[in-house]
Amino acid sequence: LEIFKMRIITAIRLLFLPCVLLLTLHTRRANAATKQEIKAYPDFAELLEKYNYDWEPHEVKTEDGWYLTLIRVKTTGKAEPDPSKLPILLLHGSMDSGLGFLKRSTTDDSAWALQMVRKGYEVWINNSRGVKYSYRHERDDEWSLREKWNFNWADMGYYDVPAAIEKVLETSKAPKLTVIGHSQGTAQMFYALSHKQDFFAERVHRFISLASCIMPEPYPQ
């Protein structure tokens, strides 16, 4: 009888041990993913969590293979999002990243991007291709740095902006959005508007251009 009991106990252990191992591995992977996400965006995490903003990173792939990171800032302890207000997409300037919209001050949350969140807007901060938050491409294992960096603002407008807009609308379920560009971001948007008018007419409610970076051609005499 004792031998029979021992065999039953051994069988139970053999059956449940794989389940315990799988559960442990799953928990570790979940924790690792969370840590990896925070590690990937420490600048955003430090600033937004310091002032109790609800945020999350979203990745979107462009038509030509770049992986862009958008930071979605939804709520704060000071205000809840207003469903009647359209989401806002921010396009940063040259030699900058989306973090520039948040770093007006290191001592408070007076940056105007965060002021809009407190007014009830859902704010999406784009990071254009090439910055450290959007540095990955599907061909990274096969092409040279010269090939990787062979792009310009026109490519950002033609590929990056539409991909970002689609991601915002898909996630937020909003019918349209507002785009605010700064410097390089305005050049991207102006180029995009001139090449994909129908696309933007259906999806963009308003475009606000700050420090517009554009050189219109002179009218013919």
C-alpha cells in the first residue's frame, strides 16, 4: 500500500511540475516585458510617471519598413479624457524627438503637451525615423548604415505621418484627429498633404503649423 501511495505521489508531481514551470516562465516573461518597456523609454517613463500621467508606447510599421514609436498620453490624476475631443498627434522638429514636447521644465508639468492632456485631450507624441526611439528597420540585418540613413523629410511625410495617423485612429477609435507640427514636423506634414490629399481629408480635422519650415515657390509673373 505504501509503495502504491508513493507511486501516486510521484505521478502527481510529474504531471504538475511542467505546469508549474510553464507558469513560472510565463510570469517571468511578463515581468521581463514590463521591465523591457520601461528600459526602452526611460526618459518618457521618468517624466510622465513623476506627474502621474497615464501613458503607453505604441509601435507602428511604415510602408517602407521603419518601426516608429508613438507615446500615447491619455489621462492624469488631475483630469479625465473628454470623449468629445479629438485626439492630437504631435510631430517634432529637427535634431529632436518626441521628448522635446515634454521637457519645457524638469520641475513641473507645464509643458503645453501636458496642458492639453489636462484639458481632456488624448495626446499622441510621434518619434520620426532615425531618432533613438524609432531606430529599427526591417532590413537592419542586411543593409549598411549608408543605406539605412538614405532618407529625407519627404520620406518622413510620405510614409511616417500616414502610418502614425492610422495608428492613432485605429487605437483611439476616433473619426478624425488634429495634427500639430513643429519645424521639421510641419515640413513632413506639408509634403504629405500635397501628395495624399484624399487620405488626410478623410482623417485630419485640423493641422496646426508651428515654426513652419517651408519655402513656397513664387507665383509666375
